[in-house]
Amino acid sequence: MRRTKAALELVFPDRRDSRSRIKETPPLTTIDLFCGAGGITEGFREAGFRCLYANDFMPEAISTFSYNHPGTWADCRSIEKVKAAEIRSKLKINKGDLDVLVGGPPCQGFSINAPEPFLTDPRNRLFKDYVRFREEASL
């Protein structure tokens, strides 16, 4: 809640002393699941956020993400094997410290243009791992 208030002060600063308060506020943080090349993280970075961790299954995506966001821990493994507690521990953050969990789970099988076989695509269930991660992180 404290960090949310700080974020609101960035958007609606008190005009009397806004400059000093903005400088004292640490950047808001994100974790990006299904990060791909890092488009969502880039948008958040441009808005002043700092991405702590990113995950994707594709080595090419992680390579590109790492190139574009060198200060972020970029993890190339299946989201099904990632535990929020492990990530929090390695990042040294507590439950509730993260400001935003972002992600773009695969959506090919949900597209109205998807051929019939895509409806049974196992990637269609990966959004549940996003939800699981969110629940484990207790944001």
C-alpha cells in the first residue's frame, strides 16, 4: 500500500514539494512472465518501472530480451517449473513488495482464426500458470 501511495504521488504530486518527493521514490517494479522479446517490459520501462525478473520458454526470446534489458534476470525455462517463492527469495523481495506482474500468455489457440487442432494446444492452459504465479506471489 505504501508503494501504491508513492506511485499515486508521482501521478498527482503535491505542487508545493513535488520535485524532492519524486527523487526520493524508488522505481516501481515488475516481473514479466511470457516476456518474449520484452515489448511489455519496454513499455513499463519507458513509464519509469524497473523489471526484476522475466521468463520465457524460447531461448531466442530470452536472448533478445537480455540484449534489450540487460539489468533484468532473464530466465529461460518453462513457466510450469517456476515457483514464485524461489524467485522472491533470489530477488530478496517479500510477498507484497512487487508492484506489477505483467505477462502475455500464449493465445494462438484462442484466436478465432486458429485452425481446429489448435483448440487442444497445450499452450492454451499456460495462462493458469500466470494465475498460479500471481497467487503464490501474493501481490
